[in-house]
Amino acid sequence: MLPPRARLVASGFAAGVAAGVVGFGAAAVALGSVRAASDAVFALGALALGFGVVGWSGSILAGNGVEAMQASLGVASGWTERKSRRAMARVASFGAGVMAGAVVGTVAAWTIAA
């Protein structure tokens, strides 16, 4: 059994792979080109991965400050550094999965075409 942190990343990655393969298929039909579909889906996955990594590091850098500000203002939004890091780890792993799904879809398309 995987530890909770590994499960968090693995579930995001698995969902991303599925979304990447399905997205690749839809993009290939819509765009009419395997190469264009691969480029588009891979780029969207890279965008999600980058957003997740930047958000995760931003949570670490600003987390204590945001929590202290909420406490001093008496605001109870429920935002915590821990929850933010978890969310961004899931977004980043989903993006990596989409990228992997685009690769799997591209290889499958080229294998079928050959």
C-alpha cells in the first residue's frame, strides 16, 4: 500500500494520463493531425505542471505569512499552507500525467498508422 503522499501524486498522475490520452484522441480528430494534437495536449499538460510547481513553491514561501495575516485579521477562510501544497502537488502530478498521456497517445497513433 502506498503512503498517503504517494497516493496523492499517483492518483493525480493516473487521472492526468487518462485525460491526456482522451484529450489526444479528441484533438487528433479535431485538428486532423497527430503531430498537432500531440503538441497541443503536451503543451497543456506542461502548463498545468508549471502552474502546480509554481503554486506549490509559492505556498511554501508565503504560507506562514498568509496564515498569520488571516489570524491577525480574524478571517477564517480555511486556507492553510498544507492544503495549498497538497492541491498544487495534485495539479502538478495531473499535468505530468497529461504529458505522459500525450506521449502514450502519440506512440499508439504512430504504431497503428505504421
